[in-house]
Amino acid sequence: MVVIVDTITNPLRPRHPEKVNRPDSASPPKPDWIRVRAPNTRGYADTRNIVRSNGLHTVCEEAGCPNIGECWDKKHATFMIMGDTCTRACAFCNVKTGLPNALDAAEPRNVAEAVAKLGLAHVVITSVDRDDLADGGAEHFAETIRAIRAACPTTTIEILTPDFLRKEGALEIVVAAKPDVFNHNLETVPSRYLTVRPGARYFHSIRLLQRVKELDPTIFTKSGIMVGLGEERHEVQQVMDDLRSADVDFLTIGQYLQPTRKHHAVMRYVPPDEFSSYEKVAYTKGFLMVSASPLTRSSHHAGEDFARLKAARAASAR
Ligand code: SF4
């Protein structure tokens, strides 16, 4: 049996208390096409120093992202605000769960400083779920956007938010802060929600994305799913249709990888040609941008993708 222990903040507290007593679930061995760059370059070390010296968390580390060697070498880090502890307990996610600490009022400024030091042209900000806060952390998101705008006026800002379930008015606060890209991931197909994402509601997430566009049509909207969690192909196509009904611009599809044996098993490694096929189908359904590959993650190459997204919107308006 594998016991997951958080040795960084408290050696006695498991990182995922709710998963400790679950049986182990084994995934098949990784295929050749899942290859990642080792995190040992100078750029990687520089990025890590800036993250540490500003006391920040990144989803790159907390979620154990396979692209960290490549992204951090290029000084692309995705900041995770509102702490390192999540109030949900999704079956796929490696972020620590439990009762989070109070918000750090200095965090928006610290994030903005790190963005300036890294010289980012495009930054992605995400967060843990904060169901314990009255507004789900919406105002903190808005403050972070405003702090980055003030410190780095030319940097474009992409946010990847929780679902703000049962947080009336929260979405409006975040949209009013005018991020350039609003991303909210569906994570999986609706039939897998109860097992994979039990604290969320599929149609609430679809509606959230649709509402962003209703509130401010200038904001690009983006969403993503993981495959390899037991979904059927026709279900992925239905998700594409649902997202297009919500006027979502950009779809990402990547392979689910199991963080530990206590997490949901990988049911299948989807081969690269199936990702290419999903990409073609998604474009025919009208997305402005699609990224589908085994190592696609919502923030992977986000800067380059944002430039392509803008160009695609301009071309479609002609
Ligand atoms: S893909 Fe995103 S989460 Fe992963 S290392 Fe790159 S920036 Fe971080």
C-alpha cells in the first residue's frame, strides 16, 4: 500500500487525507510517446528561484506537470494563487487537499513582481478551489489581475478558474477585471463526473463559460479535458458540441497521467493519431483554436497559443 505523506509542511499530515484508505489503482506502463524533458537546465533553476523568492505556488509543481522541464526552462510558470490547499478532492488531481489558510493580502503584488522579473509577455494564473470563501476567491483573482496590469501593462493575462459553484456574483467580479483569456476546464466528459470530479457539475461549468461570453464578448474563452479516464469517443464529440453551444473559442485535450496509485487509474493511453483526429473534428465544429496531443495542458505554450487565437479571431472577422 502506498501512503502519500506531505513532508514539506507537516510530516504527519497526508497530502490527500481522503485518499489514504483507498485501494491502490494501477495504470498501464507509459508508452514511448509520453516523453518529457528533465528539469535540470539553467532556465529551470532561474524560474524556481524567482518562484521561491516571491513565496509563490505554481500548479506546475503542485500538480506534478510533465512539462515543467520544458516550460520552466523558458521561464513559463503558471502561478497558483490562494494557497496550496484545495477544498475539493478530485480523483485526478495532485494538489494538496484540506482546509486552506487565510488569503495572503500581499499575494497579488508578489505575483505581479514575479511576472515582471520573469519578463512574461503572457501569464497564466490559476488557483485552488476555495469553497470556504464567501466569493470563492473571486475578488482575490480580480486583485491579482489588476496588480499585474499595473506592474506589467503589456503582459496579457489568462486565468484558469474554479467553477465558483454556489458563489453568487463571483463570476461577474472576475470578468469585470477583464482578463484576456478566461479558461475553465471541464476536465472530463459528463458520464465520468461522479468518479473523476464529484464536487463539480458539468452543466454548471458549461454555463459558466457561456456566461463569460455574455458578460464580455471581447474575452477569449477556453476549456479543456483529459482523455484516458474511461470516456468514449462520441462523448468527447458531445463535449465539443456543448462547448461550441457556449461559444467557447479554444479547446485543449491532453492525456490524463496518474499522480499516485491512490488517484484515478489511467484507463488508456490515447495514441497521438487519435489526438490529431480529435483536433480535426474540433476545428470542423468551429473552435478558433484547438490543441490536442498527449502532453497538451491548458497552460502549455499559452503565450504562443494566445497570439494564434487573436490572429484566428481577426481572420474570422474579415
Ligand atoms: S504546461 Fe502549464 S502547468 Fe505544466 S509546466 Fe507548463 S506552465 Fe506549468
